[in-house]
Amino acid sequence: MSVEPALSRNERKKAELRREIIDAAFEAFAERGYHATGIADIAARLGIGHGTFYRYFENKRDIVDHVVSATIERIVGALTAENAPGAVDTLEGYRAQSVRIADALAEIITSDPRVPRMLVIEAPGVDPEMANRVLDFFDLAADLNAAYLSHGVERGYLRPGLDVVNTARAINGMILAAAIDGIRRPGVDHQRELSAAIIGVMFDGISRSM
Amino acid sequence: MSVEPALSRNERKKAELRREIIDAAFEAFAERGYHATGIADIAARLGIGHGTFYRYFENKRDIVDHVVSATIERIVGALTAENAPGAVDTLEGYRAQSVRIADALAEIITSDPRVPRMLVIEAPGVDPEMANRVLDFFDLAADLNAAYLSHGVERGYLRPGLDVVNTARAINGMILAAAIDGIRRPGVDHQRELSAAIIGVMFDGISRSM
Amino acid sequence: MSVEPALSRNERKKAELRREIIDAAFEAFAERGYHATGIADIAARLGIGHGTFYRYFENKRDIVDHVVSATIERIVGALTAENAPGAVDTLEGYRAQSVRIADALAEIITSDPRVPRMLVIEAPGVDPEMANRVLDFFDLAADLNAAYLSHGVERGYLRPGLDVVNTARAINGMILAAAIDGIRRPGVDHQRELSAAIIGVMFDGISRSM
Amino acid sequence: MSVEPALSRNERKKAELRREIIDAAFEAFAERGYHATGIADIAARLGIGHGTFYRYFENKRDIVDHVVSATIERIVGALTAENAPGAVDTLEGYRAQSVRIADALAEIITSDPRVPRMLVIEAPGVDPEMANRVLDFFDLAADLNAAYLSHGVERGYLRPGLDVVNTARAINGMILAAAIDGIRRPGVDHQRELSAAIIGVMFDGISRSM
DNA sequence: TATGAATGAGGCTTCATTCAT
DNA sequence: GATGAATGAAGCCTCATTCAT
């Protein structure tokens, strides 16, 4: 028995349109830029009156917040799906998990390069508050990374004494590089190669082993 | 004896004001954002009439181009100063050079966090063309990195068979991470720690050495 | 049964406002001059916001084009109403037709002297393109005149060997003189006298008949 | 012995530059239009600083006044040169004089079509006051015409009872037509043909003589 | 509930004019 | 006297937002 509040037909339709508006705004912002996009552009993509927009969202600033939230959720969702945090206890396990995460990210990036574009190119320029949200997200990702690293150090398969916080930020930067790369070079194969290089650096560094 | 083309007093003053306008615009864009900054804001910072602005720059788009150029030059200048490309032939030499480069970057970032803010937060959101300029700059940095890596592979102090192009991009991402980190956490000490972590990952990876 | 495409109430109101804007612009341009008139002036005459103007016309240049078009149509409409081209075959018939045309013109000019003012004073100074439109209109009128003259020469009631093209231009000039005269001296009676003088010169010249 | 106040070398140079500024302004106004021409444009044509302009003329409105005055004087000068008002006492004499006047006008118009352009296209659109000046000039020309006609009626070689005032305006219009024609079709030969047609209408009308 | 007509704050840009050098 | 750097009034236009239908 479902205990969720049943949505009336009307409510379902409203929610659906709301989602469509977010999607249309995402497309418009990613393609033309936030500042160059008008509310009318978004409405026109859906064939609705632009007055209708204001029945679903407060204002332009409101929609971009939802668009960015949806974009972040898309990424987070993909990652947590492939992800059992703390479920690995060996170097190989961690490496395999890293590959899975990288693949999941590559999938998002290559299937829709507007995702990294929105997050890296458009969102930070919206206004200082939004820039902070994006930076917060980066920090959050770094925190998550750091947790993995701590786990690895504790378990002994990562270097003892590793500066987990800053190393996490460094690794985070490589992931960001992959995202940015996907904006301009969206092929899956290429993204895989880049992932491999990232994981190579991450685990082994670039020095010739002696 | 100076052989430089002597600038008249007038020309010197014009060049000076031009530079001041670029600086004021840099400040305004970094602090309030490009789109939230009006020409009048820039002029007001200098106590000049806003009409004067248009004697020095074509329009708002023109000034941001110059601001970004100046910002990029600031970075490039700092790097090339510390930089003898291809002048190292050992792992330790490369590592030391990497430290010097990292220090130079840290110096820029911590001495003026508006530099990374302008490049990473504001510039990409100006318009698609500017976003491309920034992405071009990232690509250029990656190309430079790749050249270093190639040199190291040839000389034998870096891992044979290294995917230099993609590895360069990965390393580039870590540098970007440092830049972004500097936006929010501008202390020199912290930046040094982050640099150390980056160089640690870069050369040795995170795996426990056997 | 009306077969005309039924305009919705909304469409009718829009078309009506559009017409009112053209009228207000006509008034403003005729009274203050095109360059001295601001969009805000036009809007203020109608008690609408100046933003509303831009819902109906592209820009200032657009509205003056429509104003001039409407002005030309007003003249052309009045003339073609009184006008059966080629329907006369005698000198007296042509003279009578000329009188009718002159009366129609006099009616327009005296009922609204802003019509000649717009066409002769304001429009040419808008920009070179508009000046060309006005000159084109004069040329068109001359062409029409020439057709009448040709007809008369063929039918034999006008002088054989008449240089119809240039004579048409000369007559055109007399009509223009009437228009200009109407700008400053708009009385109907006066306009009639001028028309009579024009037709006198046109048909008989000024020489004492022998 | 000259009793005219001798101009110092300096004063002569000033007067010369003054004339050059008027000429340059004439060119600029005729070619680009009054409103589209900036003071800087005029100064640039002469290679002088635009601040210098204000040492010779009060403001932009001032210079166009002088330009129009010079233009009118150019016409009046050419006409009065060929012109002995009241010196003819026969129809043929008047006709010959009319031809001479027409030739003089044709000479001005074809040698510099910017003259009619300035007077008919540009000047009226400057502002209402300038429009009045132009209309005044037309009226003056009509008055002059009327004087000739009166003389002819008195002497008996023009039609008795002629409405000299309005007929003068009609003839004036034909002259205006020639001026306008010269704007677009500046050939001397063509202008001569048009003059002939005008004089033909003026003296004989278009009716077939019985 | 959906619409789009109306609005006007806001921002960019031009250019005639001034005035210190 | 000549210059051109500086100025800011003025005007065009956009577009987010409101609200009557």
C-alpha cells in the first residue's frame, strides 16, 4: 500500500510542466547562456505563454537555481548509483571503484555535454551566490573524496601520512578537468582515455618506477 | 641611452589611464560580476565621467576582453619567468621545477584571488566567445604540460608509454583545482600545502608503495 | 455574410493601437521634427508606456517608415479615387480631370497641412534611404503624369512633339509647389486659386495669346 | 585708394579657415546628412582639431546656418549675375532671359548637385526654424518671379489678368522640380532638356495650339 | 489556469560642448 | 590660438515582471 500522498491528475500535470520548464531552461541556458536567455525564450521552447512561467517559478533567478539543482542531482545520482562508499578495502577494489565512478561521469558528460557546460561555464557567472553554490558543490565533492582517501589510509592501501584533504582537492581537480574536457571533446572513447590517464596519475603518479 | 620610443607626457597619461580603467574594470568584474557591473560603476571607481570610458574602449565587451587578456598575461608572465622549458633532465629537476611553478602560481593566486575568480568564475559566463577563450587557455596550458611530459618520457625519467596528452590534461585539472581553491581559501600556507599534495599525486600517486 | 477574416477583439484592439501609434508619431514628427522627437514623446501622446511602443514597431526608424507610408497612401488614395487614368479623350476632359485632381490634393493639403510638411520637410531629412523613398515617390508621380501627357499627345489634344517626360516633371513641380504652399498657407480658397493658376500655366502658358 | 579696413595677415587666415570650415560642413551635411554629421567629422575633413571648430562657430546649429546662407548666396549670386530685373520688355526678351536664368541654375545644379540636396533634402529637416528659412527663400523666389510677371503683364506681353502671385508660385515649383531632378540626374544635357520643357510649359502650356 | 499586453527601470552608447594645456 | 581629453545629458532599446482577461 502506497502511503505517499496521491497526486491528483491536475497536480501530476503541474509537476510535469514544472519539470519541462526546468528542462527547457536548462537547454536554453546551456546553449545561449544564462544572461542571454530571456524568460520568453524558455516559454517559446515549450510553446507556452511566458506569463505561465511565473505560475511555476518565482522569477528568472529562481529557475536557474532549480536548473542547477537538477544538474547537480543528475551528477550526484549517477555517482551514488555506482557507489558504495567505504565498501572497498583493497587498493584494487578502490581502483575498480574509481573506474566505475569515472565511467559513470563519462557517461553523463558524453551523453549530454550541456551538463558540464551548465555547471562550469554558465552557473558561476549567474551571480556571486550561484558561484558559491558551485564552489560549495566542488568542496562537497572534495570532502567525499577525502573520506575515501581517509578510509584507504586507515585500511593501509593508500600512502600513510597522505594529506587527505588536499589530495582530495587535487583529485577533484582532475575530475573537473574531465568535465571541462567533455565540453569540447565529447566522444566516449576519448573520455575513457582521459579517465584512464587520471586514474593512472591518481594511483601511480607519472614517475618512472624504479 | 634609451632607444625606446619616447612617449609624450600626454601619451604616458593616456596609457596610464587606460591601464587604470582596465584595473578598475577587473576589480568591478571580480567583485560584482561582469553582468552586474555597469560602465558607470567602472568610471565611478576612478572618479571619471562614464563618457571618458568610451574614449579608451569601444564598449563593455571590449574592456572585458582586455581585462581577461591582462589576467592571462599576469599568469603567463609569472610562469614563464620561473620557467625554462626543457631545461631539466632528471626527475628531481622536474619536480623542483614543478615546485617553482606551483609557488609562482600560489603567489599570484594568494596575492590576488580575484585573478582565479576572474578567469574561472566571471569570464566563462560573459558569452560563448569568451568561454571559448578561457577553454582555449586551458587547452594551451595542457599543451604546454604535455610538452614537459613528452620531454620527461624521452629522457626516461617519466613512465614509458605515458599518455602524455591526457595526463597533461589531468595535471592541468589539479592546477585548476589550486586556482579554484585560492578563490575561497587564499592563504599562502594553505596554497603551499595544496601544491605539495598536487605534486605528490603527480609524481607518486596515492598508492602505498610496496 | 461577411467573408472577411474575422479579427478577434484582441486583434482589433492591437490593430487599433498600432494605428494610433502611427498617428501619434505622425503628429509628433510633423510638429517637432523627426530628430527632435523621442519614442517617449510618441508614447506620452497616447498615455502609454514607451516600452509598449516596441511591441508594435521595431525601432524609431521603423515607425517613421510606416508614417511615411501612411502619408503617401493618404495622397495616393485621394488621387486614385478621383482618377480614371486614360479615361479622357479631349482637352476639356483632361482639364476637368486636372481640376478634380487638384481639388483632391487641395482637400488633403488644407485638411491637414502636416501631410505635405511630413513629406517635404521631415521625411527627406530622416536619412539618405528615406530621402530616396521621397524622391522615388516624386519620380513615380512624374511617371504617372507622363502617361497622361502621352495619352494626350496620342489623342491629339496636347501639343505634338511634347517632351512628355520632362514636361511631366515640370508639372510635377507645380504640384509640389502647391503642397509646399499649403504648409504655410493652408486656406482652401487660397489653395483653389493656386490650383487655378497652375492649371492655367499648364494648359495655356503665360504668354499673351495673339 | 582702398578705404576698406585692411585685414591683417592673421585676420585673412582666420577668414580663410572660416570659409574652409563652412565648405567642409557643406560637404559633410550634403553627403551624410546634418544629423548624421558630427563636429568631429567636419574637423577631420580639414585636419584640424574639433575644438578649433568652436573658435570659429558657436555650435553645430550655427554652422548649418552659415552653410545654408552660403548655399543660398551661391544660387542668388548666379541668378543676379545673369539677371537684369525689369530689363526686358518683350516676350522674346523675357523668354531669352528665362533661358539664361535656367542655364545659370542648371550650371549650379549640375556642377554641384549637393547644392540642391542641401537646400531641399537636408536643410528643411534641421529644425523648424531652418525649415522656415528654406520656405522663406522659396517665397522670396516666388516674389521675384511675381515681379517679373507683373512687369510682363504691364508691358503687355503676358496674359492680361494673370494671377501673378500664384502663377509665380507655380513657376517656382517648376524650378524646384529642376533642382530636385538635378539631385538624382545631374547631367548638363538632361538639365537643359528639362529647362526647355519648363520654359515650354511656362510660356505656351501643353495644349495643342489651334 | 493560462495568457500575453503593458510597463518602466535600467543600461549602453553617442556626441556636442567645455576648458586646461 | 589650437588642441583634444573629459564630460554628462540625452535617447534608444531590452526584458523581467505584473495583471486584467
